[in-house]
Amino acid sequence: MEYITLEKTVTQLAQEKKYKILRDIMNAASAFDLADVFDTLPADKRPVLFRLMKKELAAQVFVELQDDIKEQLIRSFSDKELADVLNELYVDDAADLVEEMPANVVKRILLHASPDMRKMINEILRYPEDSAGRIMNTEYISLRATMTAEHAVTYIRQTGFDKETVNTLYVIDKSRKLIGVVSIRALLFSDGGELIENIMDTNAIQSVTTVDDREVAALLFERYDLTELAVTDTEGRLVGIVTVDDAIDVMQSEATEDIEKMAAITPSDKPYLKTSVFETFSKRIPWLLLLMVSATFTGMIISSFEGALAALPALTAFIPMLMDTGGNSGSQASVTVIRGISLNEIAFSDTFKVIFKEFRVSLLCGLLLSAASFAKICLVDRLIMGNNVSISVAFVVSLTLLTTVVAAKLVGSFLPLAAKKVGFDPAVMASPFITTIVDAVSLLNYFFFASILLSI
Amino acid sequence: MEYITLEKTVTQLAQEKKYKILRDIMNAASAFDLADVFDTLPADKRPVLFRLMKKELAAQVFVELQDDIKEQLIRSFSDKELADVLNELYVDDAADLVEEMPANVVKRILLHASPDMRKMINEILRYPEDSAGRIMNTEYISLRATMTAEHAVTYIRQTGFDKETVNTLYVIDKSRKLIGVVSIRALLFSDGGELIENIMDTNAIQSVTTVDDREVAALLFERYDLTELAVTDTEGRLVGIVTVDDAIDVMQSEATEDIEKMAAITPSDKPYLKTSVFETFSKRIPWLLLLMVSATFTGMIISSFEGALAALPALTAFIPMLMDTGGNSGSQASVTVIRGISLNEIAFSDTFKVIFKEFRVSLLCGLLLSAASFAKICLVDRLIMGNNVSISVAFVVSLTLLTTVVAAKLVGSFLPLAAKKVGFDPAVMASPFITTIVDAVSLLNYFFFASILLSI
């Protein structure tokens, strides 16, 4: 059933309390769609409907719910219901839950989780925030090199049922060190008597350590077309795996974070429509205040040239165009470089290459914009509109454009790389920040050329 | 071997012509790393080194190379070598190749591809650009509902060897309509005598049609945590699958495209460092020109209030701050909404919710910024710096800030939604475009309040 139809049908049937039909419909739907339906259901209907689902499906739906709905459901669960849901969860999802819930709910969760689960949750939560350890699953299948293919298949059948994935199997030695990987496909295509050590791939095994940044893990998925990635401790012992669905979530949220930072917003984990007005406000206002204060600097430059502007009022009219073009040129460069850094396409060692390239691009852009602006002032402003703009003013404007565009692109491409080098987030060096700097540069250029060439 | 070490070692050994050691090292490395090494190798070394690799690895490396290097290698291939590489390729990669190469190379490729391969390539290239059909692989495993699990495993062993993935198996009926999916895991955990129709999942099977946008396919991977997605024709008959690695590439390139459009850059497929100076210039200059011309409008507003500015020169100094704060407020809203639309979190039907939320956020932001600006002018500009700024001017500036921030956030959130509705790309409605509009709005507000409250 399509998601939209599902939402309408379930809401309708819940209203009419037709639980028998509801049970059939829900148990035939996708967990991801059902989670979205729960988001829109009236709060008092949720516990009733949750109980209609089969255990396994209920757990799958539970994982996908919004935090506040998870909390509401847990509070409505009996102890047995809570234990049932917890035991169906994968450890990484259970650890997420513990991280997200308020303290009193966490206490109840840990009380009703099995001792094994509790131990694994605590282990995962020991790793740094945003580390690979935090998103790994500790339930994976490990084989020994001395097993036969047939033995391995039997072993997987016996132990693999509650594992998140069996697409890739990990081969470890006696000290639990990762020594090879076998795809389920290679296993299927082998003779039953073949030893795992002859089937496994030992070349270029991709892995991260528990403390590596989760972004590093996500980029490996992209680079090596993986569906799972091994996670080891710092001694190379296998402790978990990251699955591709979690890597995709990391990629998308890192891209969103970069975009938000580029627009001078403190990143938030929640979808826009789920964020309260005050939260959205608090993510945006510090940057607006900061940038407003730094724009004051630009105002001071203008104030100190008040005399020049009074002597030649026509100059004022070009200020917005110069500032905007400078800002746009700078953010084109900075945004390109920031994205390149995020995708691991540009490193600090490329700084010279980047700067030299931006210099040439900016010369081309600057020359063309200057020429266009000069022609436009002469043709449109002077001839057509008959404004009182002298050729010398047109020349000053064009010269300022050229130098501003070059400066903007150099600043825009260099700052993110420098930020990366000193350990800051390159994305923060994007448009608004660079605009503020470029504004000042363009005005200083403008008044410099004006004072020399127009002798004011 | 780490990628950096690999690059150095291979380059060194190639220089010394130690091909025997090279063969061993290369055949033990990852195809993705080797592809990067080929990028940096001198052109004359590439054909020699390419021939050192085993057939299968060579094909994997070939797929990952840059277009110009692919072309160079194909031109160096004998007919037999070309046929060997082509026959190892998956159809989606072969179709990509045909799409990317110049006409005379394509002719040779199609001549040496097997008739089957040629037919499949042509089929894929019939689908619209950026459609799911273009990124699908036509080599997948389909089962019949009446097979037993044991029979299915034997069938997969016989036919699955050259398929890209066996993680998910597709069950079709006599007319090739998709009726269910079986994970390899479910198959492994079943009794050998069990019928596929009892193991397969028939609920909520995710699929796209060949003509759906590839972005739609990518979003399904994210929403439903898939590793493969079925592609059907418009009659529901299975024709191919999309694998998660291709979906990830789509996600990342869509995010990059959005980011580039937001910064007023025409998107490009190539990594930054691979793009020529002229190409980069040509992706940026049209937008800079367009935005420069529209900024002229702002200049005209200032020109028409030249008298007011001459009467009260202190007003000019606040123009940059008002314009920048308006622009930043607007782009915060637009960028958030654009990303929400891209991730399918915000639809046009949410317009009212979005606007109402942005209105409340903008009131909070506007009030706080106004108060801060008023306090700053009174304390810093007047008391500390002793500038000639009257309380009325401070009041005009604060009032303008409030109305500008509100207007900027409303425009910034509404325009992307409106663009989406009429079929334009929301990302184009980002910062630079909105800045231009907001600049005009803020200046008009400013002069309006100034003329009323300062009677100039």
C-alpha cells in the first residue's frame, strides 16, 4: 500500500476502532511507512495500535519513531512489553535509544534489557560522540580460517539469525584480529569442502577503528562501494561492523550540516518541521548577531569616507553592487572548496593548486565583470538614463570590481583550507563570514581608487 | 597497503621497470586505490601497467578511472584486449562508458562488445538522462515462486556468478511481474524443501520504474534502508536493479549539486581539481553577471534617495549592515527549506506551516537584532565613539532591521517552495538570488522609515 493511502486508512480505522482489519493491514505494511503513520496519529491511539503489530515488526517500527513518540510509548509499556521490544532491537539501535531518552526512562530500559544487551550498550556508549564505535553494531558473524565452506554455512544458519546482515562475513584469528573477509556470494559459489582461508579475501580489507570519526567510515563506503565495514579496536581486533544504511544516514546528515553551516546556522539533528520555533531561533540568532556586529566594521569604513561620498554622491549608488558581486564571487570559491574538502577531493597539500586555479578563474571573471560594468555604466546610466556618472567613476567602479573579485576568490578558497589545517570546521568559513571580509575589502579598494583617480 | 604508500611504490617500481614485483603488488591491491594511482601515473606507463593486472581486477580498475584515462587506454588496447575488458564489465558500467566516450571510440566499443551486451547497453541508453533506468543493472537474479529453497540455491550457483549482487533475489510470475523479494539470508535460513512463495516477502516491495528520476530511487534507499532496489517497466515487469553504491553516488552528487546551485554555480560532474580553469569560469560567470545586473536595481534605489543621504550622511554607514543582515536572515531560511525539500522532509502542502514558523522565528530574530543594534548605536557609536548619530536614526535603523529580517525570512522560505511548485529547481532560489531581493526590500524600508521619522 502506498504511504499516503496507508496513513489515511490507518487513521480512519483507528477512529472507528476496527482493530481486526487494522491488525492485518499494519502487519502487511513497511515498518518505515508505519513509523511515519505513528508520527501523525493522535497520541492516545498510539499504544493501542502499537500492540496490534507482530513483535518483530513492532521493534522495527519503534526504531524509526521520533524520540518524543518513543518516550511516550515506553511510558505506556508494561515491563514485559518493554523487555520484548528491547530484545528485538539491534544493539546499535538500543544504544541510540539510551542516548536519546531522559534519565528515568533510561533507568527503566537498562533494568529490563538482558544482561548481555546491557553490557553491549554500555560498551558502545563509551566511544566518543560521532565516532565509528557509536554507530557500529556488535552483532556480526565471524568465521575461522580453518572452517570449511559447508561448516561455515551451518555455523551461519545456527548463529546468524539475529544478526543485522550476513552479506559479508569476517574471518578472525585466535586473538580476534581481522585477517580476511568472505562475501556470502563467494561462500555460496564454493565447494562445500573448501577451506575458508582459500575463499577469503585478504587484500585491501577496509576497516576503521572504534575511535575514528563516523564521517571517515562513511567516506570509505563511498570510495570502496561497501555494504558493510569492519570496526576494530586500536589493536586491530574485530569488535563490530557498520552497515551501509547507517553510513548513508551519516553522509546525508554531514551534507545537511555542511549546508547549514555554510548558511550560518548551527546544525541540528532534527528535521525542520519537528524543530520548535525557539530551537530554530536559537540555532540562527548567534550567527546573525555576530555577523551584524562584524558588518559594523564596514559601516565604519563608509563613515570615515563620508567626505568623499558627500563630494561625489554618485559613488554611493555602486556600493551595493560592489559588495554583492564580491560576496557572490567569494562564496562561489569557498563553497566549492568546502564541498571538495568534505568529499576528500581536496586536501591541504593542494592549497597551492587551488589558489593558483582560483587566481586564474578570478582574473577571467573579474575582467569580464569589469568590462560589462563599464559598458553598462556608459550605455545605460549615462546615455539612456542620462545620469550624472562620469567616465572616471565608471573606471573606478570597474577597477574595484576586478580587484574585489580576485581578492574575494582568493580569500574564499584559502580560508576553508586554512581552517581545516588548524582543526576548525571549513564549512564555517562559508558565504556569510567571507561576505563580511569581502565587504570591507571591496569598500577599501573602492575608496582607495576613488581618492587616487577622482582626487577627492 | 595504504593508498599513499601504494601510489609511491607503484610509481617508483614503474620508473625502474620492475614489472614482476609490480604485478604482485597490483594484484593484491584494491581496485579503487589502483584507479587513483593510474590517475597520477605518467600517461606512457599506463598501458603497460594495465596489462599486468588480472582480467577481473583490470576491469574493476577500468570502471573507476577518469574519462580521459579510459579513452587513452581504449585507444592503446588491441581488439582482443578491448573485448576482454568489455566482457568483464557490468552492463550499467558499460552503458556509462558508451555515454562518456567520443563517437569513434563508442563505435569500436559497440563493435567488440558481445551481441547480448550491445543489446543491453542500447536498452539502458534509451532511458531519459538522470532516470533510474540509466543507473540500473540488467543483470540480477530472478526466481519463481514455485521453486524450492534448495532448487533456488542451486539455480543461484549456476547463474549468479556474473551478477553484481546476490543479497536480494527477486521473485517474478510468468509475465515477469515482480511479486516478491527474498533475501539471501532468508534463503539460507530456510529448509531446503520450503517453497519460495512461503519464504518471499510480498509486503511493501519497494520499486521504481525505469523512467522515474534517479533521485527518487536514491531517496527510497535512504527511507527503507535498502541495499538493492527493483526497477520495473511501466507495466510492473522487472527489468533491472539499482545497487546501493550507485544510489550513494546519486545522493552525494545531488547534495553537491544543491550546494553549488545555492552558491550560484552551474553544477558540474567533475571533481574540482579535474576541472579546467575555463570550465570553472564558465560555470560561475553567468550567475555573477546576472546578479551584478540585478544589484543595479539596488543602486537605482539609492540614487533616487541621493537627496536624503546628502541631508543625513550618517544614514549611509548603516546600509551594508542592513543589507548583510537581511541577506543572512533570508539565506538561513531558504537554505533550510531547500535542503528539507531535497530530503523529502518538506512538501508544498507544508507551505503554510513553514511560513508561519518562519514568521515567528523572524519576529524573535528581528526583535533581538533590533534591540541589539539600538543598544550598540547608543552605547558604542554615540557614547564611546562620539559619532553624530541621533536617537531617531538609531530608531530608524532598528525598525528597518525588524521589518527586513521578517521580510527576508518570509521571502527566503516561500520562494523555494513556490519554485518547486511550478517545476523550477528550489536550490536556484538560494542565498544570492534572495540577497538581491532582500537588498532592495531593506533599502526601501530604510528610506521609507527615514523619510517618515526623520522628515527628510
